[in-house]
Amino acid sequence: MPQTTKLNKLLISFCLVVSLLSLKQVEAQLVIGQPNLGFTQACASDAFNTYSVTFVFSPASALNPSNQFSVELSDADGSFSNAEVIYTSSTGSVTTSPATIDFSIPQTTSGENYRIRVKSSSPVATSTPSVPFAAYYKLQDSPFTINNLVSTGAYCTGGNYLLTIDNPGTANNDSPLNYPSLTFNWFKETGPTTSVFVAEGSSLLVDEEGTYFVETNYGTCTSNSFSNRVTISEVSTSGEADVTIASSLGNPYCPEQGLTTLSTVGGNSYQWFKDGVEIANATNQMYQTNESGTFSVQVDLGDCSAFGSIDLVSELFNSAINVEDVNQILEDETLTIEITTDAVSPEFTWYLNDEVITEATENTYEASEIGNYSVIITETVGCNGSRTYDFVIERGVEPFPDVSNIPNVISPNGDFINDTWVIPLEYTTGTNTEVIILNEQGRVVFQTLDYQNNWPQDNLNLTSVNQVFYYIITPVEGNVKKGSITIVK
């Protein structure tokens, strides 16, 4: 074969290889369209943080089996110089166009001009950025308190008043100050539904009358992270402002939750009162109590002062018991104990000598045993509080036993044995018998026509160990009885 023919064949073969390689390279190119957002704002929180984006790509045949699509988030100014990957698909999971994927935004997201873009890994390709959008992760999204929830404040003419966000947070106040990345905007009301921006920061120094509040800065995203309103007034020198007092547990409050904290406006010094009486050592901005009553406070503001009061009401139910602290029953007698209460759905637990009386579950109980009793009333709806009553039942002595003789010795020592002068029934109450008792000097110390077997009722102030008294019993019919009574100490 001529030499030129061989050379031509080699050139043709080389051209074919180059052409095939070029065609392969063209086929491997991938174009990703601009992402189409499934939202206008990304206002995320713990309760919701899922957003979607749809994008097209072509040709689908260019995707290699190892390909992964990822979503990148710009910074708050829309720059991808330090882009953050917020989603990556699993290998080979996205193969058809258009594709829709879900992603979440980071907790540090906060701004009005974020963008996202989509990238592929094999082959490598990047979309154009999406349109700008506002994005915020609402770390705190519940109402919070300022000024200790006191709705008023006052400053003397020429002075000012400091409003601050309360911290630390509690179960009733999730303070946004617990989230260091958050910022805050203060506003002053200009009408019932309008306000004007005043300043940024966690506190505000006020030198102008008005009603103020603060919101966590989540830009154009709506949020529940806002404070209570506080109305600030200016007080002339030597004048007095009316201020409010706030109760941390509300009013009425449930004492079972613990002490409620009363708070007032900030000042130089304080004095608290209850029902008009000064409370000793109650000289701080806050005062804790578990009582009901009218609480008031005098606040020194410097060149002027402030005064406020609150009618504090405990929500704990009312109740009463129909027996005394100490009660007596005779042999074979019973005592009916009854609890009256306005508690909602109350439960009753009865105890005898610290042991639960299992069969006693109502508001009444028929007691037949002596001992130490307790009953606990528990309100199961509402305040869920409880009250306890303690009482004692002792063995009593029959006041009118059927005795045959008039005794001449008694020992009033409190042992329920021979403590009083007990005489036959024919001379006691209902018989109109006159009973007279005289001391050793003949002075009458007791006289009655209705004897109750209860002498001596009081301390006799005995002057000797075995002092003697004398009695005269004069029945309506029958013989007069006379004799002596020796008191044994």
C-alpha cells in the first residue's frame, strides 16, 4: 500500500477519536435553572421549619449515577462568598426534571435579603441565585415581660425612667434575653393600633410621657415575641404619681403555686403596707406574700414620689368544720364531723392517728373511736389547693351518772375521774333542787336551782392540801341534806 494512503487513514482515525471525545464532553454538560421558591418569607421556629424549592435541569441524561444536588444559602446580604449548604440529596436520588426538594434554615438565620442556589456534584453545575427573600429563625416566639409586668412608670420632671426586658426567664416568662443572638426594637404608641419606632436595644431610657413596648427583631416576619405595654408619666417636683402593682401569679392567685411576687415601679426607696399597716422590713421593689388583702407601696422617686395599691385575692377555696379542736364522747357514743366547702370537685381524706381511714371519702364522718384525727380537703379543679383540719376526740365522763350517795371527797386534777362533785339524779338539773356550797368561813361560793354536776368549774385557789367545803341540798320535797366536801389536790 502506498505510504500516503496509510497516512490518510491515520489522520481519519485521529479525527474520529477527537470528534467522539468532543461529543462526549458536550453531552456531559448540565444546565440548572434559577430556583423557584415555594414561599415568599422563611419565618421559621421550633414549631415549623420546612420550605420547598423547585428547579429544572437539562439534560437529565447528563447526570452521573453518583450525582448529588445541594442547596446553598447566602448570607443576609445575598452573597455566596461564605455560602452554607442547607440540604444535600442522597446519591442518585434526583433524576428527573423538574425536581422539588424540602430544606430547613439554620437557627442563626436573620435578615431580609437571603438567596439560595442549587448545585450538582457530577457533573458539576450551579444555578443562578434565587430571588431575594426575608428569612428569620424565631428562637423565642412568645410574649415576654418588661418592667416586672408593672403597667406604669413615672419620672420626676427633668429626670427619666429606665425600661428593661425582664430576665432571667421563668415558666411564665420566656425572656428573649436568654438568646444572645436576638436584637430588639422599642416602640411608642401613637394610637390604639399604631406606633412609631424609637430605638434598638435590650433597654430604653424614657424621658417623654407615653406608652412603650418592645418586640424581638424578626424583620418583616410576624411574631408573638413582644412585651407588655408600660405607660410612663412625668411627675412635677414634690408631686405624687399613681402607679400599679403587679402580682406574678395573677390576681386572684393560687397560693398552692407558692408565694406571689408583688412588683412596682423602679425608684430610690420603697415601703410596703398591708391593709394600711406598714410591713416591717418590706423596703424592696418586690414583696412576696401568700395572703389576701389590700397591699400598697410608697415609692421615693427623688424629687417626687409614687403610690399604688392592689386588692390581692387568694383563689384558695373556703371551708369550715363543725367540731372543736378537742372533743369528748362517752362510751358507745359517736361524733358526727361535717365539712362544708365551696371547693370545686373536692376530695376528702380522713386520718385517725396518722392512718388513712379508707372507707371515709365524703365530707362527713361518724367517729366512734378516741384519738387524733385529721381531714384534708383537696380542690381538684381550678386552684388545686388543699386545706387540713386537725382535731382530737377524748373519752368523756357521763355528767349525770346514777349514783346512790352524795360524795364527800373529789379530786379536780383533770383526769376525768372524780373531777367534779357528782350527786344523785334526784338533786340535779330539772328537779328544782337548791344546791349551796360554802367555804370554811361560811361564805357562799356556789348556789343554783339547776345543778349540772359541774362544781368546781373554775380554779378554787386552794390554800391547803385538803381543803374542806360544806354543802346544803334543799329539795322541793324531802329532807334537807348537809355535809362536807374535801378537795384533794
